[in-house]
Amino acid sequence: MDDELLNIGAFARQAGLTPSALRFYDDCDVLIPAHVDAVTGYRYYSPDQLSRAVLLRRLRAAGVPLPEVGAVLDGTAEQARAALTAHAQRARDVAAAAQAEIGEILRSLPGGERRTLVRLGGAELSSAVRQVSPSVAGAAARAEFPVLGCILVELDEEVRLVATDRYRLAVRTLRPAFTDGAATRLVVDAAALADIASWALPLAEVGIEVDDRGARLHGGGRSRALPTCDETFPDYKLILDDLPAPENRVITDRSALCAALLQAPGPVVLRTDDGHLLITDRDGCTVERPAVHTGPPLRIAFDPAVLVPALEAGVGPDVLLEFSAPDRPVVVRSADQGSFTTLVMPVR
């Protein structure tokens, strides 16, 4: 192997991407490693790929959809301009709004307080809350474990929203436009956060501020309090770190899979067969959906009531399903948005 190749961690640091994002872009054939070790599966990248990786990061940060990224990375200059023109004015508007809001907040700050502030798009925050909310626990589970009725909000170099009901785990990662202060974790009531996210939706940019007086969301000249609680949120990182490497990957039409599951009395069994995903309900009726499958033959069962909301929370026409074992969670990823991941437990 070429001694100049970079492992995925080193390449990620130089490119400003996370290793998980690089793995996702490899799965989607957008940024393929220069070498993959046949024994360990470790990915290695050439320094020549850095410029492509940095451009890819900038495109995704600007909100360019993955299907259009190829036009910029591999298309002509005219195709690239056509794909980017619609985003340029939006970026200028957001930057101007950020400067105005930050200046106003800095002028109003009292001295000596410990404070964390992040700023991000209102529509981006609203979308993230919508995506993780289906994984918030129902009334029965909340009565026993109140924290499962909350969403964890982590403020750092990235903003992460996390929700779980013990059968699903949803994580959405956002890249803020501005960060200041120490890393902070907030456990926020899910219903209240959904209401605040609806208020934030039309705002070009909002700020999440945490200090000695509590947590607030600023935007549009107004402020909303974020109702937090002192409950300890489950350590979701332990679950993610414990996941084995997937043995199977399936890419299929998200809406078509949802429709098939909604019509099937549960539980349902998913099987792969020669370019198709077979969905068999408890009555033995089978529906076929076209799919791209890599890995050995697959057979796994799910409760549609648990799997469908995870699929509906995705973005784009396709969904990527990653399976490691019949008794381990399936990873549900939006093919157009690697920053959103849901884990769903199968059934017997």
C-alpha cells in the first residue's frame, strides 16, 4: 500500500469531515477511498482526494442536495454554476442576518456570566426536531421513564439532537454557522421543543443561548425559553459505539417501502432476492420492491409501527438500510442526508 495514503481519521481531520460522513459518502459512491484493506476493511485516502473532499464538505454545508453534488464535482463549469446559483443568495442573506443578530446579542449581554451560544438556520433546526421526534417515547413509556419524553440537545462544534424510546434511537447532527462558549448538554421536553421549532421554521437564523439564567432560543427580534429538565439522558454513544460493522446494505425507494409496510399486518419479514426486497406480512402475503443489495442473503423481521416512522422521518426518495445481525438494530440512513441516522430494533 502507498505509504502516502491517509487513514480515515487523518483524512477526515484534514478535510474537515467526520469519519462517519466519509463512510457515508463512500457508500453513496461520492467519495470512494483510494484503498480498502481486504482484511480489516479500513479505508485509506490519497492526499490528491483532499480537494474533492473539501469541496464536498462545502457543498453539503451550503445545503446542496446530494444528487446535485455530482454536477459540481464531476460536471462542467456550466452545470456547476447552475447547481450553485440558487444557493448563493441564500448564503449571503444568512450571513447578513447572523452579523445583525450577533451584534444585538453581544450589546445586551451582562458581564461575567458563563454563556454558550450557537447559531444555525431556523428551518434546519425545525427539520432536525421533526426528524428525531418520531423516536420520542409514547405516553406509557414516559410515565415510567419521563426522560424518554425529552430530546437531548448537545451544543458543541456540532449541534446534535437525540431521541429514543428504547426501540428506536434517532440522531441528527447539524453544523452551526457560529459557536461560542463551552460544550453544553440540554434535556428538553419534546413537545415544547416541537412547538418552538415550528416558531423557528420561517426564520433565516436562530441562536440557542445557555447561561446562568437558563436556555433560550433567539430569532426575529424575539426570544423563547427552552424548558429543560434535570433527568439523565441515556448514553446513546455507547449504543452507537457497540454496533458491529454491517453485513448487509439495502438501498430502496423510501416511499414505496413505507407504503408496503403500512398495508401489511405486522410483524413483517424483510428478505432480499435478486435485486428485490421482499416484504412478507403475518398472513403470508408478499410484496416485492426493487432494491440494491450488497452482502449475504438477508432475512429479518420488524414491527411496521416502529419501522415506518423512522422511514418517514428521512429525507429524499431513497433510504439506505444497514444490517449487522437479525437481533441487532438496523441503521436507517437517508441517502440524501448522512447527518441523520435512526436505529430500529427488529423483532423475532
